[in-house]
Amino acid sequence: MKKFETNAIRTQSEKTENREHSVPLYLTSSFTFEDAEQMRAMFADEQEGNIYSRFSNPNSTEFVEKMCQMEGAEAGYATASGMSAIFASFMALLKSGDHILSASSIFGSTHTIITKFLPKWGIEHSYADMNKPETWEKLIQKNTKMIFVETPSNPGLDIIDLEWLGNLANKHNIILNVDNCFATPFIQQPIKYGAHLVTHSATKYIDGQGRVVGGIVLGKKELIKEIYTLCRSTGPALSPFNAWVLSKSLETLSIRMERHCQNAHKLAGLLENHPDVLQVRYPFLLSHPQFEIAKKQMSMGGGIVTFEIKGGIERGRKFLDALQMCSLTANLGDTRTIATHPASTTHAKLTEEERKEIGITPGMVRISVGLENIIDIISDIEQALEKSR
Ligand SMILES: *Cc1c(COP(=O)(O)O)cnc(C)c1O
């Protein structure tokens, strides 16, 4: 078994007769058969092979194979977005009368699926507090079929002990489904700690350059089979072009993540001593409430830093307006540094009380630290802090 970086580069779909070095783009909706017998056998699942790009395509297969090696997963299915990966994992494995236990600090759209849509199909839910793991076991019911978490969470950077959670899930025979978007498999591999499924928004660090939307769900063969069967008929497949881009991106994931983490760690350290900053959150800062757990399950601290600016909502907005280089955009995990102010944008529809419950304070700023020179990143943020006073 070769190392992480080598697999990310050397796993490649079989060369064609053209002996190309870099993998070609298979921009085709369907695949031809040698004869009627081959066509019959492939449709009957007696013979493996590509039939139609809603089911599989060489570019998405290559992307899935690389991701399986990186996460230590048996199987996977690539989807058109992170949300379709998460949604498919719910729809394939939960049925009317089931219950899902989810962390309350999760991505906004995941929250919407669990709260607004799952009840339409008779699937109940409870939310649990990432900062109070001792309350989780009591929230498990007879009909609990799945536990869903994000660690670190978006945007609060809460962290939960995956080893402890894996044991809890196995004790109660529950599927543990982990959104590993913020850490990426370079930094954290939830399956090692007992997760049965891992989902990703490939739009973020996996693409890493803000170009395409994509997702993937990975895990146990028998679970992925159910998810594949649902997706094959319902159609959230990743496009071959996006799969080609994402598989290429994985070749540089390790070096990109190293630099994202270095830059983010430096910025977090600096902000911690800044007079205009009330509080900084970064998994590898000693001041993070789950620092010990982060050190145990993550190899680096990740590329996201959040901080609480003095002066609340108004100051937060002024800070964004004063930035000269950092981008104001909804994405994260890009080469370009991105700043967002959740209270006045992504989470503006919640009440202040609701925001507080999921850890979003009025002055919270989230920085997705990019790959520009750290000196330029820091000086832009420092001048914006000053100008927003
Ligand atoms: C962005 C994001 C998603 C959704 O992914 P899309 O590719 O935008 O559909 C899910 N989870 C987390 C943690 C995210 O940051």
C-alpha cells in the first residue's frame, strides 16, 4: 500500500491506446456494448462496466477510487454537490418511523433537510450539543438509525471526539455519518474511529480553487450499495467534467492543506493577541475548548479561523467593507482568502437567541485562510480591523 500523496497522484484510470500521461475527459453520456449478450449481462449486474453516466463514468470512478484510498473506505459514490451526497445518505438509509440524532452545529442546508424535509417523510430528529457529549446517549431512541455530525463544524469550529462517538454508535447499532468537509482526509479520517459513512462537499478544499460544485459519500460497501441504488434511479450524479477537475485537484490536496493550515495557524496566533479581537477559535490553539480532542484526531488544525470582533454586528459589517484583498463570497477552502460575517449574511434569518445556540455571536467573522503569502493576508486583515474602529 503506497502513501497518501502517492495514491492521490498515481491512482489513474487505465491508459487508452493513445498512451496519454494525464487522464482524458470522458465527456460521454453513455457507453457502447460489444454485443447483445454483453449489454444484457451488464444490465443484469453480472458483468461490471460503464453503461450510462448517471450510473458511472471513468472520471467519477477515478475520483471515487482516490477518495476511498484517502478515507480508508470500502466504496463510494460521487454526487453533483455536497448537499446531494448528504441527502442521498439520508434518503437511502432512513425510512418513515426512523429517528436521526444530529449535532446542532451543522451546515445550514443540512439543518434545513433535517428540520423541514425529513418530517414530511415521517423521519424524526433530535439535535445534540457538541459541547455536551454527556447528554448524547440519553437522546438515543429505540428507532434511532443514524447519528450525523460535522467535526470541526461550520462555522463554529466545534469538535467532537470521533473515537467516543464511534463506540457509542456501535454500542447502539447505529450508523455514524460524518461530514468531513472542514478537515479533509489529509487531516482526519473518521472511518478509522468507527464512522460508517463519510460525506464531503468536494466544492471546498477538494476542488480547492473555487471552480466546481461536487460531493461524495464514502463508507461500508453494503451502505454505499443502497445509496448507489437510490442515486442510480434518482439522478444526482457528478458530471464527468467536474469529476475530472476534482480528481486532478486531489493530486495537490496534501500540499495545499499543509499551507492552508500553516497560514491559518499563524493568523490565529496573531489575532489572539490583537486588541480589537475578543476571542479567536482555531482547533490547534490551546484556548480551543476541545484542543485535546483536536490534537488526538486531527494531524493539523485546518484552514478556517473564526474570531469575535469587538463591536458586534455593525463592526463586523464595517470590517468586511474595509477589506481590500480578501474576497467576500459564500465559498470556503479556496486558494483565495475569504471573509464572511455569518450574523449579517448566512445566518441573518435566525434570531439572535437561535444564533447563540449554535455558537454564532454578533461579531463573529469567519476567515477561510487561502494560499496567498501570509504577510499579505495578515496586513489586509490588520488594516481592516483598524479602519473599522
Ligand atoms: C458547503 C458545505 C456543504 C454543502 O456542500 P455543497 O457542495 O455546497 O452542496 C455541506 N457541509 C459543509 C460542512 C459545507 O461546508
